Amino acid sequence: MRQKHLNQALMRIPRRAESTDRYTLASTYVAAGSFAAMLHSADHQILYGRRGTGKTHALHFLSDLVERTGDVAVYLDLRTIGSAGGMYGDVAVSASTRGTHLLVDTLEAVHEELLTAASERDIGDETKLLEALDTLAEAATVVEVVGQVEQETRVGGSASTEHGIELSHRPKAGLSSRETFSAESRTRRTGVERHHIVFGPLSRALRGITRALGQRRLWLLLDEWSSIPLDLQPLLADLLRRSVLPTAGITVKIAAIERRSRFSEPGAAGDYVGIEVGADAASAVSLDDFLMFDQQRSGAREFFAELFFNHASSRLPSVVGKPASAEAFVEDLFRRNAFNELVRAAEGVPRDAINIAALAAQHAHNEPIAMADVRRAARDWYMRDKQTAISENSSARHMLRLLVDEVVGRRRSRTFVVDQLACMRHETIDELYDARLLHVLKRGIVDHKTPGTLYDGFAIDYGCYVSLLIDGELSSRPRDKGGWLASPKSVPPDGFSLTREALDLTKLGPP
Ligand SMILES: Nc1ncnc2c1ncn2[C@@H]1O[C@H](COP(=O)(O)OP(=O)(O)OP(=O)(O)O)[C@@H](O)[C@H]1O
Ligand SMILES: [Mg+2]
């Protein structure tokens, strides 16, 4: 009976942070390493992490933390900005118009949130704040994205270049100039739209707000950055860089998926539009890296034990009684080694861990979860979720097959090493990583014989691998020659040559 309640508590853990209130999230949060301290710094940061790595949870945790110290947090889910349902992605509308809407909508959402905060609790000089918010609302109405399209049309023997300056939703006449060039000087590209943004008095309005907040810092937390269409992302980034980031007293944190983000693009005057990550006082922090736990399996075990304990123990009926510790909790739930196997199967991604644990608990019925339950669950999760995520992407599917054939089939391993530069030329590797079918074990491994070449160590997803084991396609558990990659220091064994063992991505597949 007790076991049944324990297993059911595992199944009931929410899969997305959005479905839980902020206060519960603050109490269930487990900080990986120094991540929480880093996140709490006043620096502007871009928080990268693949799906399910805990970006939303981290932002809510931070928002609770800063409000406890008296600061003001504004959390925005960028998927829910604006009322023009889906218009940001409507390619029939020009980027400048969509961009203008996005920028204005975002500012309005910030305005709205601050107004709510001001009415709910004491956050500084109220009269001054309301005044400043009015100024912000006004400033928002004049922000606009201006697109400049360079088009070439041949007129008679010479080519003429037309600079059509398109002003978004406030059409103005007479801004188009026509210049004539000789045929030889036709070096411009055709139809590329370059943007710049008209900010108006926005910076002043923001300074007014921070002044009204007094000692309180404003934390602007932007979630789901990658849900914004790629072509508009640099525009919103530009607005942040030039008006929000330089305002003293405001800290910006952006949660994004690295492969689906574009923070800058070339601008009209040879400059750039957006944020240059790393350079513009906005640094990147990667949750994926923190969740690698430097390959210390014990760190990962501890993290996930805490995570399950925090989420599930509050969901236990009172008859069961609260377990004494995280470690005691997982020992109640899992048979010998089954929890370690779950940690391996999670590959550092909390949502995958939660889903696999829930499936394993289902398989186990009223019994403690066994190794076989975890493996079956990992396979099911791989088939149901991860594999379908790339079902439309034939080149990624093909690459995965080649990798499995070579690494698992021929080399009898789950891990492999590739030359970093060669890897960058293969977009599919990135795509598989993004889809959580490949995982990074270690970046920038050096071979002392060729110190100029850096290697990255990868693992093929546990679920993918275990599905081969279960379905009998592998006769035995392969001996893992790449085991050193997962050891704390990642030192290759004697006689192991990275240069020789590194996978040549161009030579995969049948000769
Ligand atoms: N550090 C953590 N401590 C406790 N629970 C966590 C932690 N990180 C993630 N989780 C849990 O894992 C699940 C996924 O997290 P979350 O929804 O924040 O992911 P995400 O990175 O925002 O994903 P997506 O990109 O899909 O929005 C949630 O149930 C969340 O509570
Ligand atoms: Mg999220």
C-alpha cells in the first residue's frame, strides 16, 4: 500500500514549471552546483538550456528570491505577449511591422506587470512610479522598427538601386530615394532588409522607473525567448541592449534555447542590430553545462534524489509519512541500482528524469521500481517523445542511424569523440543535441600530441541505446571503451589516441 502511494506520487510530479505556483517552485528548487549563486548576480545573463532543463523553474525561483530581499521581479512568458495571436510569425507581414508590434507589446506587458505590482504591494514611491509608468506607456507608442530594403532593378543599360524605406505601421510618404549606378558597381545584394529601431524617449522613461523604485532593483525575467520568430529576435535584443541593459538598477535574464536563438544580425550601417552575447555586458550561462555535473555521478545522483524528494514528498498522503531524507526516499522507491540507472537515463535533463520515473513507476505497479522498469521506461520515453521529435528531420534521423551503427554497432560503445571544428560543420550533430538524442560529456578535450586540436566528447542517448538492448539488437552489453569520458577527470587510458579514435563524421556509413 505504502509502495503504491510512493509510486503514485512520482507519477503526479508536474512536467512543466508553468503548472505550479511560484511559491511551491521556490521550495522545490534544487540548485545544481553554483548555479543559483550565478543566477542571482546582478549581471545581465542569457540562460541557455535545452527543453526541460529547468529554465522556467530557475526564473521563478529567482523571482521569489529577489522579491524576498525587497527587489521587484517582472516575469514575462514571451509566448503570451500581445493579442495579435500568431501575427509575429505571419510571413505575409513585413518584418518591420511584426517587429514593431513585438517591441510595443513587450513594453506594454512590462508596463502592465509593473502596474500590477505597484497596486499590490509597496514598491517605492508610488506617485513617482505611476508617473514614470505613464511615461513608459507613452514612450512605447513611438518605438518602431524601420526596415530598409535594397533592391536592384535594371533600367535600360544601367542598374538603379532603390532604397525603399519602409516605415512599419505609420506610413509616411516621400522616403524613397532613387540613385543610379553604372552597371559595374552592382555589388549590392537584392532584397535584404536591414533594420534599425527608433527608440524615442524610452531610456528616459526607464530611468524614471528605476528612480521611483529607489533602492529596489528591477529584475526583468524573459522566458521562452526562442518562441519569438528568429528574424524578430535581434530586434527585441536591440531594444534591450540600447535601452534596458544600460539602465542602472535593472537586471535582465533571458531564458533561451541556444540552437533556436539569434541575438544579433548585421545592421544597416555596417554595424549590428541586437546583442552580441558575451560582449554586450550580457553573458551566457548554460544550464546544460551545469547539469553535466562535471561527470561526477555522485553529484548527479544527489541532484536528482533531491529533485524527486522535493517534488514528490509533498504529494504523499499523510498516512504514508514524510520520508526522512532524499536518500531514504529514493531507497524506498527504488530497488538496488535502479535509481542510478534512472540518473543515467535522465542524461542531466530534469523533465526527462520526471517522465522516465513516472513511466517506471507505472511499470512497477505496487512494487519498488526495478532496473528493468527503468530501462523499459527509458525506451518508451525515447520512442514516444525523443524519436518523434526528429521524425520530420530526415538528415538528423539519418545521422543518428549512422552514429548508432558506427558507435554502438562497430565500436561497441555509447560514447564517442569528434574534432570540434569538424563537428561545427555538421549541423545535424547540433540538431541531435538539441533534440536530446546526443549529450555532451565534455567539451574541448586536448590531445597532448596535437594541442591545437580540440575534441568534444558525446554520448548517444541512453534511451536510444537501451532500446537496442531490450529489442535484442545487441547481443550483449557492449564493453565501453569510452568509459574514461564519463570519469571525473576525463583522462583517456594509456595508448588511447584521440586523433586515431575520433570519429570522422564525413566517413560514417557504408564505405
Ligand atoms: N533545479 C530544479 N529543481 C527542481 N525541479 C526542477 C529543477 N529543474 C527543473 N525542474 C523540474 O523539471 C521540469 C521541467 O522544468 P521547466 O519547465 O522549468 O523546464 P524548461 O527548461 O523551462 O523547459 P521548456 O524549454 O520546455 O520550457 C519541471 O517540472 C521543473 O519543476
Ligand atoms: Mg520553460
